[in-house]
Amino acid sequence: MPKAKKLIALAIIVLNLALIGGITYAAFMDKSSVLGSSFSVGSSDIKLLSNVSGTVESSNLTDELAGPAFANIVPYWQKDYLIKVYNKASSQVKLTSNALYETAQDPEDLRQLIFIEPLEWKDENLNGIVDAGEEKTGYGKKTLIKWKTEGINLGDIPQGEIKGLILRFSTENLSDSKQGASALFDFEFNATQPTP
């Protein structure tokens, strides 16, 4: 048998063995697929309660509230503002807060003289009033400037839960030169997914 015929015969034998091996391999092989895998990232969604003695029904939830108006502020003045934040997200969120203002809205620099001290409020009987024993942990006292630049970490809120807060505004010494001064400040709450 000429050499070319031997090579062709050998190639045919190798091809047949490969086909037989492939068929045998396919008989012992199978696969399954997972198609269309869906991944949904949890969203941060918080709401404020319009009425702090109300429930979390949709008519009592809002994204914005009218801020408090404080008048006749004197040295060593203090006033509380109650607020409840509801976690409407699909998971736990981390809550922070910052003051927002423009210096044009505070020409007399009251932001250096007014303090904020948030305190945790456990409204046990859900009456919207701070009763004895309901005032809990404080989150530190800061001027409005520090509240804007540093913010305040208010901890985590589990999904579907409410965090009650007492926002305690106060002053220490006020000079006579500040009499008649006024300012306008906003503040906000921010929710983010906590990092593990």
C-alpha cells in the first residue's frame, strides 16, 4: 500500500475513533442553564410623618414638611421640634442629616450661635408627645454650621420601622448686637444602604 493511501486510511480510522469518542462523551454529558437571571438593588426610600401621632398610612407620609418658626430667641433659649422618619425601603437604611442654607439667608451669622442636638425618641404610646422615659440617646450637639459641613449620623432604621427624633435647638450667650436678627435654614434627612 502506498504511503499516501496509508495516511488516508489512518486519518479515516482516527476520524472514526474521534466520532465514536464524541458520541460516547455526549451520552455521559448533559447541561442545564439558568437564563434571564434578575438582580434588583434595594432602594433607599424614607418618608416623614406629617402627624407624629399618626400611622404610616400613605396620607400621613410626605417628602417635605414646613419647618418650625422660632421667635423671641434669647440667651440660653431651647426649643424642641419632633419628627418621625419612616423607612419605606426594601431593606435597612443608614440615616444622616444635614442643614442647608445660603449665607444670604443668614446675614447676621446666627448659624454660629444656634445649636442642634438630635435625640432618639421612643414614642412608646404613639401619642406624639415626649413622655417621661421616652427621650433616649443623643447624637451630639453641633452649631448649624457644623450640621451643614459635617452632618449628623442618626444610625440605622430597619425596613418598615419608624425613627422618632427630638431636634433640640438652643443658644448659649447672644450679644445685644443680634437683637432683631433673623435667618432661614432648611435641613434634610438622607438614607443610604449601610455598608457591611
